[in-house]
Amino acid sequence: QSKAVVLFHYAGISCEIEKIIATAKEHKLLIIEDATQTLMPQPSKSDLFIYSLQSIMPSSTEKTGFVACDDPEVASKLQYFRDEGEIKRAVWNFDVLTPGADLKLSQLGAVAALHQLEKLKEIIQRRQEITALYDQRFKGNKLIDIIPHSSAKALHFYPIMLSPALHCPKEDIFNALIEKGIEVDVHTKPIYKTKFFNDSKLRLPVVEDFYRSEISLPCHHQLSLEDATFIADTFLDVIDAYGYRGCSF
């Protein structure tokens, strides 16, 4: 009874897109590709391709993004939604066809994005350099696992999986890094555990294990390699300090 499949490129790490698309087409499913965390969009075979231009992306318009598709009917519906559901009839006369929102790109946002596009190669290169530095620093550490990724990718953030021994002191590790001036994060809380979408009966063990383990380090292009070295070395010092505790209390 499925109608669609959503592909998500976590942290800019591509999923097994060709296999998923082949299966989706076999079962005649709509393919929605969520590339909001991807810094280098590739040609897509999806029915809908979603890309973010929010403030933390290399090319930013502050709070917008775009959807690409090759279906004129779907594109028309998206345009209505972007324009508050309105359509011009004649002169001042308009109609409302669907609920919508004011999501039009401002001129200021467009200028900012175009300016940043000129620096896109430089931005991507710096993120790749930081990712490579982290890879080298963390290689072989038994307290963490690194999610496999291509060295050619520019990551949105650098996700790390903590070993089970670090699950209990994870909050302490997080706070210790914040106190050192490192803006860590966790990506992302299962949506069904939020108040609005709360479902006490739903259990997704793999998702919940991932949430317990994951912690994200910054790899923003404005970081210097010296900054990245400090972040990596401080992170290693902190997890070493908490590694002995385990989850016995």
C-alpha cells in the first residue's frame, strides 16, 4: 500500500540511491529525494528533488530552498503552495486554489546566494580538508565508529558513533565539549519521540540505537585546519576521560 519512498542523504553522505530507485520504480512508487544536507547535488532520477538553502549551507538564502521535478502538474502545485495558494485571474482579481505559505525568495536572499556560489569550490574544498583531517585523527580509535563516506564528499557535519561504553556519559561528553567552545550537536531525535508526534507504541530499535550513539562535530568551511585539529584533539581527550565509566551507573 506504499505510495512513495523518501531517500535521505544523511550529513551529505549519499545513500544507496541506485538500488533504492530501482526497487521503487519496480513497485511504481513516487521517489522523493531529500538532499537538504547535501553540499554537492548530483543529477537525480527522483521524481522530486529537495535542496536546502538555509543559513548554514554553503549557498544560503537564509531560510529557503528549492524543489526540482520534471512533472508540470506537480511543479504547478508546488508553485501555488509557494505563493500562498494564490493564482492571478486578471488584473487585480485572484483566486486561492490550495492552502499555502509565502515562500518566495527575496531579492536580498538571491543576491547573497549568488555571491556565495562564486566561492563554492573553495567552500567545498575546505570541508573536504577538515573531513580528511578528522578521518586521520580518529582512525582506529576503539571508543568510536565513523560512518563510511567518500573522501570526495563535503560533509554537512561530521557524524561520529560513540561506543556503548559512552552512551551513559554522552550528556557529560556533550557538555564538556560545549564548555571547550566546540559546537557539537546530535542528529537527530526520532520524530515519534517528540511531543506533537508522540507514539508510545512505536519502537524503531535501529533508529533509537543510532540516536543513543551519534554525536556531530562541526566541519564548517569557516573553520581553519588549526581549529579542526583543536576540535579533534579535544574530542579525543574528552572521550578518553569518560571512557572508563561505562554504563554501570
